[in-house]
Amino acid sequence: MCGIVGYIGYREAYPIIIKGLKRLEYRGYDSAGVMLYDGESIKLSKTKGKVSDLEEKAQKEITTNGTIGIGHTRWATHGVPNDVNSHPHVSNSGDLVIIHNGIIENYAPLKVELIKRGYSFSSDTDSEVLINLIEEVQKKENLKLGKAVQVALNQVVGAYAIAVFDKKNPNEIVAARLGSPLAIGIGEGEYFIASDASPFIEYTSNAVYLEDGEMANIRLHRPMKVRKIKDDSIVDPYIQELQMNLEQIEKGGYDHFMLKEIYEQPSVIKDTYRGRLHANEGIIQMAGVEDNLEKFLNAERIIIVACGTSWHAGLVAEYVIEEFARIPVEVEYASEFRYRNPIINSKDVVIAISQSGETADTMAAIKLAKEHGAFVFGVCNVVGSSISRESHAGAYTHAGPEIGVASTKAFTTQITVLTMIALRLAKAKGTLTHSEFHMYLQELEIIPEKVKEALETNDKTKEIAGVFKDSPNCLYLGRGYNFPVALEGALKLKEISYIHAEGYPAAEMKHGPIALIDELMPVIVIAPKQGHYDKIVSNIQEIKSRSGKIIAVVTKGDTQVRELADYVIEIPETSDALSPLITTIPLQLLSYHIAVMRGCNVDQPRNLAKSVTVE
Ligand code: F6R
């Protein structure tokens, strides 16, 4: 959570920082701030609210130019979102300035100690404690900034990505990371620091992603020095060529990133299977799986760990891996798994699913699994992310940057990767017949066309959104492969429109939730022709006889459900196992339109952040 940006070079820093913060707002957007050094003094502006609010305020407060600066967009952990708690934070002397993404867990005893030594604090943040700790170390031991940062970081417990500036030595920024991401862009005579590469993509395609426990001294006209925080050993940084382009991180004519990302799904699903799926030859090839095939085949079970939407993709994977490859699968919330003393052994394969690759709970679950000797396979979208690096092997989803906070294309591309894994394992184990295997490969190959067709439900979903936008509650029902889709549909609606929604396995409804149904309750039923069609028709009848309003997602040409439902959304036919890739599309669109009609901030829903790097 939180986005950080820094610049040191020859260009004006302020516009780079503001634009960069706007690109990082998906990481947090409850307050923002910027510091600029104009060659003489530190200029600071910070405010509760979004980066656009900061821009307005900074226009009045920062009237000089400078080529060094740092900025922050916040998702509050310690201290409510207000002007004072916003970053950057300045040390008591006024010389040191910090931006921080993460949590300093032992900030309370450190603060007590610093107060005893005469320090005072204006904010409630852990970050203000850290910058004063750095100052105390610097003064006491008469150290340069880099050394002082290093000594201080060795005293803290927690997670951080930081950038620190010292007015006394203004040609340098010190950056460090542990548990929160940090990328450094390397240009000609300039450096960029950011939580991801999006703030500097138009200036340089060379970047170093600091590893956990590393820090960098970034000085003007000098090569960057990277070292280990713990033992001071020098690291030769790996300079990566970025694959991201500007177009990918802009809205491209859509009103919102979420809508753009929904519409990107046909092409990104293709990107996901490109080079991996060869339907005509009957081949599925994924390097991470091929290289570790024995581990998968010898696994006594597969444990999937993930959070939120990625957890829903994991549930789909449970159905598909068990059905295709006949390997037992357990799906765990990473946050529960890590704290419940789970039984894990070296015969387990753990699949960690994460769009961002930075989710703290998923990361901790991986570490726990590794400690117990399990083989960890990461399914991530963000290349070079912490989870992808921490895993023994993995497969990227290649969905491109997902900026809308509500996950859409990440979900369908995760399902695509996981389905390919299931198919590959099924082939190796012979658990699908030759013709079944080929049928699924052919069907997966044409899924992007069917997703495109499913996007044509946009007008219909908009019309339905208009009818139900003011409903206080909503129920989503599905069976089998479409039970996780019901959960995902409900999550999408909750998070962006703030309507209370629940997803349920349709048959479970009569064990409780049926009591909620009356003429005011919209019930979205996912009822494609394949799967447990007859059973779900019975469930629809149960809802109808209690006057619930039925919105049914059905296969094109369906007549039976049409007679019962108040509204139908028609989608193209596909096999049951691949249906989540299609049925989820109208649900994404429905929640999008409802949120827009309710005047909600679709791309930046309240209280949320795109990557949850705190537990
Ligand atoms: C919901 C959503 C979240 C994420 C969850 C995990 O739309 O985006 O529920 O799915 O925070 O994030 P990742 O996949 O980055 O680990």
C-alpha cells in the first residue's frame, strides 16, 4: 500500500513526481504529499485527499523549481488520513525527509526512546519515528546519510520501501526496501525511484528492482551503489529492460481503467496462452511446469494460497485441477493459512496466486510453505514482483498492468494459466481421454472470441444496472465451476458500488439465505446450459416462488430459464470447465455500470488499495 516516487537529475522534479503519483494512486489515495529541494531549501506540501487535491494545494505552497524531489500517495495504516499524517515526514532538525510505504512494527518503543532523548512528534505515524531514528543515529555517530539509514533500519522490525533526502547533502537520495516493492529507473544523468516502474516509463526502460533487504545510494553523476542492509555487502544490481509501455498504463479512450481492463480480456487471455498453448499440435508447454513436472506429478496434494479475487481464481482451479488431473486440491486464504499452523510437507505443491505479486499475506504463506519443504509455484501478473521471486518456479499471467483497483483481467488470465496447468498435468497423468484433452485445448484457444461476444452484453447489463442500482442488497448464486464466479461477482459489486452482496452455492441457499428473499431482493443466478443446469433451474424456481427478482446469466438460445427470470443475459456456449471465463464478464460489467450510476469512484473505491502489502 502507498505509492512512492522520487527524482534526482536535471529535469524539473515536480511534474515528474505529480504525474508519477497519479499513476501510483491505485496503491492508496487517502492523502498525498511532495517535497522539492530548490537548491536552497526544502519545500513541502501535503494534504488529505487525492493527488489532484495535492496539486491544487502545492500550486500555492511550492512556487520555486527544483531537480530533486520525493512524493507519496498514502493508504493509511498508523494515524487517520489527514494533512499532518501525510508523507513526506521531516525530522526534528528539518534536514531529513522521508517517504515510506510499509509498517514499522516496533515504532512504539522506538518513539518512547526518542521522546526521552528530546524528540517531538507532530503526526501519529510510524514513518515520522523512522526519520527521527535516522536523525538520532546520524547525529550520535556522526554518519553520512546512507550509513545512518542502514544503522537505523537494522533496528526496526517491519516492512518498508523508503526514500530519504538530507538537505545537508542534497545531491543524494537513499532508498531501501524490505517487504514493499521499489524500482529504480536509470536514465542518462538522472534517477527515478518508485513503487513500480509506471512513473518513469517514458523516461527510461532500464530499471533495477531492489531485492528485500537491499538499499541504494543514488547520487547525481555517480553510479548507483547497492548493498545489503544487514551486512553491508555490496550487490551488483541487475539492470532489467522494462517491457511496459505508456499505452498500457493510460485509459485509451475509456472512462475508467476498470472498463478498459474488462475490454482488454480477449487480447490479454491470448497473451496469456501465446507460446504455451498449441491446440492443433495438442501441446501445452509452460517452462515452469515442464521443469518441475515430477514435483507436480508426485504431489500428494496441491495447496492454493491467495487473497480476494485471486482466491476466487484458486477456487476455480480447485475444480479444474481435480477434474482434469485428479490431484487433490485445497484452497486457502493466505491470511488464515499462515497463522493456523497448517500441516505442510515436502510432498506438497503450493500454488500462490497474486496479481500484484506483493500481497503480504500471500508472501508470508509462501515463506511458511518453503520452511516446511513444500515446492512453491507462483502465478503472478507483475513481472519481477516479490512473490514471483520468492517462488521456486512459476508462470506469469501476462495481463499487462492492472490499474483499476477491482481486479478483472487478472482474474480471467489467472484462470487461463491455472487451466493450462491442469491440462498439462492431465496429459502427463493420462486422466483425460485424448479427445477430451484436444477438445479443451481447441475450446481454450477460441475463448478470447467468446469473451469478445460476452462483452456484447454491455448494453443489457447497463439496462439492468439502471433497474437495480439502488438495491441495498444483492445475492449471487452459482453451482460447480460457477460458484466461485458468484463469489467474484458479489465481491466486484461490494467493492466498487458499496452495495452489500453475497455469493453462495445455489443449493446452499435453502440452508439459510433463502430467508432473505423477497420482492426487493435481486438474485443474480449463473445458469449456463452446461454443468448442473437442471438443478439450478430448480433453485431459480425456489427464488421465484418467494418473489425474488431474478437476473439470470444463461447460454444463448436458452428458453427454460428465460421463462422464469425477470432479466436474462445471454452468453456464448462453452464447456462447463471453461465457463467461468465467460460467465464472469457480464458480472464485471454489471458491477461497473451500477457503480458508475451510483456516482462511485470506480477505479479507486473507498478504503481500498490495489496491492495489500500490510497483513
Ligand atoms: C478485488 C481485488 C482484491 C485482490 C486481493 C489480492 O477486486 O482486487 O481482492 O484480488 O487483494 O491481490 P493480489 O492478487 O495482488 O495478491
